[in-house]
Amino acid sequence: MTPSEDNVGVLHGKWGEEIACEHLRRCGYEIVERNARPCPWDRRYEIDIIAWDRKLDAIVFVEVKQHKMRSPFARRLQSITRRKKDLLRRACRTWLFRKRWQSSYRFDVIEIFGTPDSTAPAEIDHIPRVRLFESEERFVDWSR
């Protein structure tokens, strides 16, 4: 990958994260942190967005995935590999530990379909409560 191609990927990622933040704000979330790195010594641990869900009184860790277009052959969440899940799990746990968080939390994924240079608006697929953690003892109870 050339440096210019890498830069395009970064720009697309920032654009996707900005779209996701705007979506979360419209849904009543408060953005707490973006591109959080709870482990300064390990740059692999990054959380795209940390938001506060006021309605359910919970912290929401959000992974943003940006795609050029929807594919009828791709499954939802297909781009989040086992390794990525492991890194995200560790990053979230470290953040929770460092903040001494004792309340509810969950993990969401927002998939953005589109490109910054497209005239069509981006499509947003917000997937709440993705299974990332083993136990659910502190997850938000959605059955209420």
C-alpha cells in the first residue's frame, strides 16, 4: 500500500466515524470520546467511539466499519474478525478498569455504506448489543 492509498483509507475512516457520530447524536447519545486508546503503550487497542446512552443510562462502545457499497453476498459484521474482537474486548475492558466503571455498558457496531465523494447520502446500519463480552451481567436489559 502506498502512502497516498493509506491516507485515502484514513480519510474514509474519519468520514465514516463523523457520519456515525452524527447518527448517534440524532439518536440522543452523547459522544464521550473518539479514537480512545486506553493502553498508551499498545496502539492496537483503539475504540472508535465511546458514547453515553442517556435513555438506558449506559456506556456504549462503538466500532465503525465503512464500506463503499452494500453487497448481497456479505453478511453483517463480516469485517470484524476474531482477532479484531479480541483487541476490542481488551480495549473496552481496559477503559472500564481505568475509569472504574461500575454501571451498564454494551458494544454496538455501526456500518456505513458510501464514500465521502458520493452524491448519494451514506446508508447507516446501527447494530446494537453485539456479543463481544462473554457474560452479560452488566449489559443493559433490553427486555424492559
